[in-house]
Amino acid sequence: MIRCLAVDDESYASDIIAAFINKTPFLDLVGTTTNAFEALNLVQEGKVDLVFLDIQMPELTGIQFLKICGGKCKVILTTAYPEYALEGFDLDVVDYLLKPISYERFYKAATKAQQILMPVVPVQQEFLLKPVTQGNDFIFIKGDTKNKFIKVNYDDILYIEGLKNYVSVYTATQRIVTYQALRELETELPQPPFYRIHKSYIISLEKIKMIDGNTVYINDQAIPVGETYKEEFFKVVREGKKGGN
């Protein structure tokens, strides 16, 4: 999980960012503050990976904050003033969000941070999911002890997210986390109904609630469609392919 801090001198603005953070599975809210110096202390103590930072603050501006923190965390700028964008990118910010901020735009910025802070890496074979026999309608997921496996029915899976060295399998009632490479799991799942639509996401076509532009909605979760997977995914959607169950 990416540890996040929302910093804005207007508390209602930081509350909006906090709500967005809580809605996003790979983000973890450390806290909110209207005090830039308090935020700086948390960063210097190594308690924060990603700061959503307002630029116009009375005691310490966002640009000054960036220069002082010296790359100890990643920063996404939030502001109503577009003229600071260039200077922000010169200081290696992840993204620049103009207020009012929609969740879709927030999520796009958050996934940029995820790709920087949580790159997918290979894992040892012993930690991979237990292979399934063709024709089964379930999979066994490696648990948190050597001989523990959790049975999950394909029909219960909403989507799967790759998080650095781990995979999170989401159902309507639970989130199961296992030490696993997403690309290895992809080979174990039946296609359809499962399709990889992003470097970090596999979804069940049967669970899609809506597609809006390059975003897929499953329940209330917004999932981006990656450029690499876009053409094949929308071909599948247009052809109306369904699962074989």
C-alpha cells in the first residue's frame, strides 16, 4: 500500500482528497493536515510515500515544500492555479491536479504514482497460485502459511489488482492478498470471462457495471484501461464475448 498524506490549508479540500484516497485500493491514508510544516515533519520521518499537496499555502508554499523535502517522497500537486504546473514538473512531481478535482482524474494521477512506487517484480515459483485443473470453476489461492490455500469461485471474483510483490483478489465480500505475480495469475484464469485491461488489473467481464471512456466501473470501483490493452479489450467489448459458465 502507498502511504498518503493530504495537505491543504483549506480543510474541506483535504477532506475531499482523503475521501478519494480511502476509495482507492492501493492507497493508504496516513492523515490530513492544513499545516505544511507538520506535513514536512512526517515526510522527513519517513512516514509518507505520496503527498497530495496544495501549492498556495500561507506559511510554506507547495513549491517551497518540494524543494525542502528533497525527493524523500513523491508529490502530486493540487491547485486552482495552472500557472505553477511547469515549475512543479521541473521539480519531478508525479502529476498536477487542477481543482475542482474529479475522482476519475485523481485515480489517473494515483496510478501514475503506483507505477513509480510499486513496480511489478518477479516472485519465486513456490509462492505462485496452485495450478487448477481445466474445467474447474474455482481456483486455490496461496494463503499466509505454507500449507494454507483459499478456495475462490471464479464467479465470485470481481477484479484482481497487482500491488508490487502481491496480488489482491477482490470479491463482493472480501479482499484476499497473496504473494504472487499478476502475469503468472493471468495464465491460470479462464479467458473469458477474465481479461487483463491494465498492467495492474485483471477484471471479470461479467462484473462490469459500466464503461466510460477508458475507465471500467465494477461496483463503485473505477479501473483504468491501459494503452497496451485498450485495442484488444474494446474489440472484446464490441464483439460481446462472455464467459463460458
